[in-house]
Amino acid sequence: NAQEALDTTLMAYKIAENPNVLLPTMVCLDGFILTHTVEPVEIPDQDSVDKFLPPYVPEHAFLDPNQPMSIGNFADPNYYTEARHDMEVAMTNSIEVIQKTCEEFAEIFEREYGLVDAYKTEDAEIIFVAMGSLCSTIRVIVDQLREKGEKVGVITVRLYRPFSAKYFLRVLPKSVKRIAVLDRCKEPGSVGEPLYLDVKSTLADQENSPLIIGGRYGLSSKDTSPAQIFAVFKNLKAKQP
């Protein structure tokens, strides 16, 4: 939602400026939510923002004869692999940096955000995994199915690239038997979409790994109805784990 987009944008500066990261950070928001909805947001006061996000003093943006370097140069084959390795290290470092930033944000602004959020998954045997605004619709369906005695929940992936297998496994209950991973994209020629493949890879070596299916939704902002979520649940429940 809009409040989340505002808050995570503030956090993005702190994450990107961390010396263990120093990578561009993207805050992604569903296009429909951005263009077709209106909702109130709480604008943080300047003192709180300054407390959370102090002035940034870059270490590598000034010429220093004692520490020669170049910025923005073309990297030829002799250096490109090393540069990509450094990016991978920074991406890996960012996971704990982001978690700590979320905790610091909660202390100051009293709004909590997790890398991966779980809703009614404690005893769930069937779990939806998705990102973005679809998860709000899924939560409503989960509530309705719970009223009918179904053990179902939803995991919302909030941090993506890097995908944190550690935090995903932390919220995934041992009771899960079936998982539906829903991606808002379709990659022609691929065996599956990105989030589906990440979840599949994460659980590949787990003992008693659950059945995992993938699905696509919402291409070109097409609406995803509750009936479609019910259909995914019905289809998944009918499959043998």
C-alpha cells in the first residue's frame, strides 16, 4: 500500500548507503495500486527521519591521491568477473542489513515490516506464496477458508533479489504439504517463473519437501478475483503431496 511504499523508500536510502551494500535499491509497487487507488498516509516528522537516516557522507566519491580509483569505467574481461563477485557479496550482505534496518525503523516509527511475512501459517497444510497487492486478496480468502476448517495460510515475500531462503524457511511451518507460488509474470521458454523457481530451489534439499506448483496472474494489470484464488486452492488441494 501507499504507507508501505513511503516507509520502504525511506529505508531504501539507509540500505543503499550502508558501506556493506552500496548498491542501487529498488522499491517496487503494483502499478494498479499506484495509479488507481487513494489512501491516507502518515508523513513522518523531520526529526524522526533525521534520527533514522543521518546525512550520507560517501567514502568513495572524492579524489584521493593516496587511494587511486575510478568510477563508472568500462570493466574488461580481466576485471568483470571480480566486479560481479563483489556485487554478489554486497547482495548477500544486504539481507541482514535490511533486516536490521526494518528493526530500527520499527523502533522509531512503530510500524513493523519483515523480509517475509506469514499470515495464519502456524498449522497450515496448504500455503500460498506471492508478492505485492495480491497477498491482500489472498488473506481474505484464507480467512474464509479458515472459517470452513481448512488449514491454509499465505506467505508474502517482501524482499526479492536477494531472495532470502533463510527467512523464508523460518516462517514455513513443518505442517505444510502443498504450496502454490504465484508470479505476476510469464517467461516464455522457462520451466517456471522467478519466485516459483526460488521457492522450488530452496526446498529441493529439504526432508519431506512439500508439493509445489506455480501459477501466473495479473499480467498487464489484469484483475485477479477471489474466485481465481479459490480455484487455485481447490486445484492444489486435489493434488497428492
